[in-house]
Amino acid sequence: QNSASSSSSSSSITGSIYQPDEIVAILYGNRAAALMMLGAYWVAAIDCKEAIDKVKVGPCERPCELNSEMGVTLSSKLSCRMGRAFLKAGMIADAKSAFEIAISQSEAALQLSNTTTPTSSAGQELAIKVLNQTMTDATLGLADINRYQSYLKSDASSSFTSTTINTKSLFHLDKAITICPGNKELYEQKITLLETQKKWLDIAYTCESYACDTLKYDGVFTGDLRSMDPFTGLSAAKHLKSNFFHNHDRTKEPNRTLSPKAVAEAVIRLPFAMLSTYLRALRLEERYTEASRASTALEVFATTTTFSPPHGTTTNTASSRRNNGKTKYAWVANERDKLRRTLSTKDRGDTYFRNGDYGKAASKYTIC
């Protein structure tokens, strides 16, 4: 890994007191912190695990051996960071386990420190401060898990399937997303919820914001991270910008939307489960050019990208993998046909309306 300054490790790691494995652990931990800032939470958790595996923690460390960047202090801090990464990725059980380990390690080290009175040093005082902060952060992480579970539990019986869905359900779901912003299943549930309420503008906004956020880690997955790239083979975006919705206030500008060219780049970065609803939202919001561009982008993507064969299928040639893509995205042709029929029907409705035949106009608009 390339060394970079980070708030997670402010001291020099080139001194002789560090062992090679500890240096690598610090670098993995620093990279994990950077990846979390970019939203690549699942990869950050993996880096934390790699770092923890390289930290040497003795069973009976004496307080005089405590160091803010070594041993149990470093291990507990990394466990807490891993817990936060898991939590943001929506991996609740793993997050809970990591937070509990961080607390357990910190408590044990601090207890040992309190039972002896070695010569105090600035390094040890800093280590004790780090351990206390780790306990605080891990405790807050466990509290966030409880809040997340309470948000989902409050609507568990009917939130995402009942026809009586209301704004309270959406409120709870949005709160859960603030805790686990990397959990794509929550976004998929939100899209389903909004579709039930026929909030097509909100659906488009949610999808487009999600796609913009994925650009934050474009170009990051190189070297040993290459295999974790969720968008392998995609060209760098030219029109889609990661900060397009940054600090955007919808109360002042409720209709902020992507351009047609940006939509074509956004749609291939969305989870598959969100795609059909997004295209429908574009059509029903009368963003016909964007809907057409999105359909074309998906059709090209389906024919130029290789996909794994369906479960139980033995054929796995390059040709069969491309055909798998065509099958997976066959529904796009139906959506394009709906777009064509919508445009034609709307034109007829507009004609009836201009001629004063409002009954027939209303009928045509209903079909749309």
C-alpha cells in the first residue's frame, strides 16, 4: 500500500520500534479510514480485518507496554473501525461482534492499567486516552445498532408490503439509511415503498442520488483492490458527477434532475432491483429523452458485459455469458415499447385536449 497521512495514525511509522507487520497493519487501517470516507464500507471492513490479523496482542500486556499505535490499543481501535464499517454496510451481526470485541479489549487493558502504578509516560497516557475513546466509540456504535433495529422493528409487520404504507414508514426507513448508508437493500425497499405511493419524482431523485454517490470511489479499486470493484469494466463517467446532489436542498429546488447523458451513465451503476422502477419513473415524469437514453445504455451494457450463468447451468462460455446478459435485461425492450406507446398516446390526448374533447383526452392520459 502507498503511505498517506491520516487522522487514524498521526505518528511516524518509520521508526525502529515498529515491526514490519505492525507497519502494514497501520497502513491497512489508514486505507480503511479513507475507504470509509468514500463510501466503500464493505472493503474498509476487509482492510480492518487484514490489519487486525497482523497486530500482535500479548495476553498479559503490562501498562508500561501500552502504545497508541501498537498491540492491544491498535487492535481495539481497528476492531471499532471495523464495526463502524460493517454497520454502515448494513452487516449488523458482524458490526455488533466487532464493537463488543473493541470494548472487551479496551476494558481489559484499562483495568490492568488501573491495578498497577508504573512510571507514567506521554506514550502510555496517549494509549489510555485512545482506549477510552475506543470504548466510547464502540458503545455509540452499539447504540446505533439498537436505533437501526428499532426503526425497522417499528414497521416490521407492514412497512414495506402493506397498502397502508404512510409517511411514518418512509421516515423510519430514511433514518435507517442514515445509519447504514451502504446497505443497498434499504434503498431497494425505499424504492418499493415510493412506488406503492406512486411518488415517481422521489423515485428518480433517490436513484440518481444513489448513482452519484457511487462515483466517490471510481478509480480507487486498483492493485489488490481490483477484484472488489463493483463496476469492473465500466468506463469513467464523463457527465455524471459525484457532487451533483451534494448539499442539495429539495425544499428550494424540488425538481433537480440529471441530464440525459448523465442518466445514461447513472443507470448502469444502480442495483438491478431498482432499474425497472427507475425507468418507469422517468417515463411517468415525462422525462422521455432520459428514459430513452437509459434504455439504450442498459441494452448496450447487456450485450457488451459478460454475466455469470444462472444457478444450475453448466455452460459458461463467453458467448453464453453474453446471452445471460441479454436474458437478464430482456425486460428493457418491453419498457422501451411502453415509452413509445406512451408518447403516441400522449400525443393523441394532447390533440383531443386542444380540440376541447376533454373526456377522450382524459382517457388517453389515463392509459399513459
